[in-house]
Amino acid sequence: MSGGEGPPAAAGSGARGAPAKGSAPAPASAQEGKPWWQVRPRPRPALVVTGRWLHDSPDQTALLKEAIGRTGLVHPYITETWADAAAGSLDRYALIVIAGHYEAVPDELLLALRRFVEGGKPLLGLHAANSCFTTPDYIDLIGSRFTRHDPIKEYTVEVKVTDHPLTAGLVPFRVVDELREGEFQEDAIHVVAAAEGHPVAYWKTVKRGRVVYISLGHDRRSLAHPGYLRLIENAIGWSLLPTSSTTSTIG
């Protein structure tokens, strides 16, 4: 697990992440002259489960860590070996982010994840989060199950709900990425962005907690895209609010 000093690096890869050219405006911490990883005191901790990406780009984890850390809202701690975690270890985090994990994990860890959310803490699922675990309880928690995608292509992400904090400051944008398709809990999820009829971003509540899922994030072309960075910042900011604040704006 990593999250310490210095520029963000892809865990186990040695790759370094840096803000991409043309990215969204830097958050307040960077504007004050410090990169996010040097800000003290650190913001609340977030566990980011990457699980060793199966894609080719060596800097994906670094870019993901940068996208999360630059918000200034949480400090990301990366793990590629979540299967080794103790179920009780989740309580120390303010947010759990799952971007992919292709190794089996104990059932008690996934049950602890559900308790984490039901108790009032948020889960942010990114890209492969709806394909990495196949147990019915996890699929019910995340709100969808991946089925297929076409070859990577350029498409337009449309904003379906303009007055929700998840889409604050977001406009339709073109992106090159996988367009992930799946089976969705239509009676439970609230889609705020879509492409070609497929959900790109949605949210749901699970008792006292929130789940947000964003399908983008295959490689640098989306991970460093201003539209993606905006969605990430909005998702983290809103998901950390009390669950009664379903329409509160993000600062």
C-alpha cells in the first residue's frame, strides 16, 4: 500500500504521475504553491484498490492517484493486494475507491465493505469496479454488472441531469475510451451522465451510505481528461457529505 511522500507513483511499477496538460483547474492546495502530496495536515484517508491493472499503460495507477489526490478532499492510499487486508482495516478510511481487482478476496472482506457503506461511508467505483468481483452481494452493492464493450473509440458523454452535484460544472465532452455496457439496477441507480444510451456515471444509496460509479478510465486518454477529472472531484466531494445532503452543491 502506498500513499506517502513524494510525487504519486503507480504502486509496484515505478511510474510517476503528474497533472496532464489541458487538465481541469488545479485545486486550492496546488494553487497555494504546494503539490497535493505535500499538504499538511493531510486530508481524510481514502483506500484506492487497483488490483494490478490488466491494461497495457504503465502509468494508469499514477494517473488515478493524481486524479484523486489533486482534489484536496482525500489522501489516496493505493493497494494492489487487497486480498491480504483484514476486514476490520476498512474502518480507518473515509472513502473506498475500487478501480479493479482481479484476485479473489475473502467473503468477509466484501461483507465488511457492505457494512462500511451501510454505516454511512461512501464507495466510489471506477471503470472495472463492476467487473472485478462477481458475487451477487457485491453486484447488488455496486449497482451494475459489466457485460461487454466495443473496441476503444471516441464518443460523447452527455449530461443527463444538470442540477445534481455530480455534474456541477460538467458539460458534454468527447472522450476516447471503452464504452462499457452492462446490466444495471434500474430501480436503484440514478444516472447523471450517459453515452449512446449506456450509463457513464450514476449514484445510489445503500442504507446510510452512498455509492457512485463512473465507467470511464481505461487509459491516459480518459484518466487525464478534464471531464473525467471534474467527475472525480464532484463524486468525492458529494459522496463525503452526509447522506441527507442529496442535492447539496459542491463548493
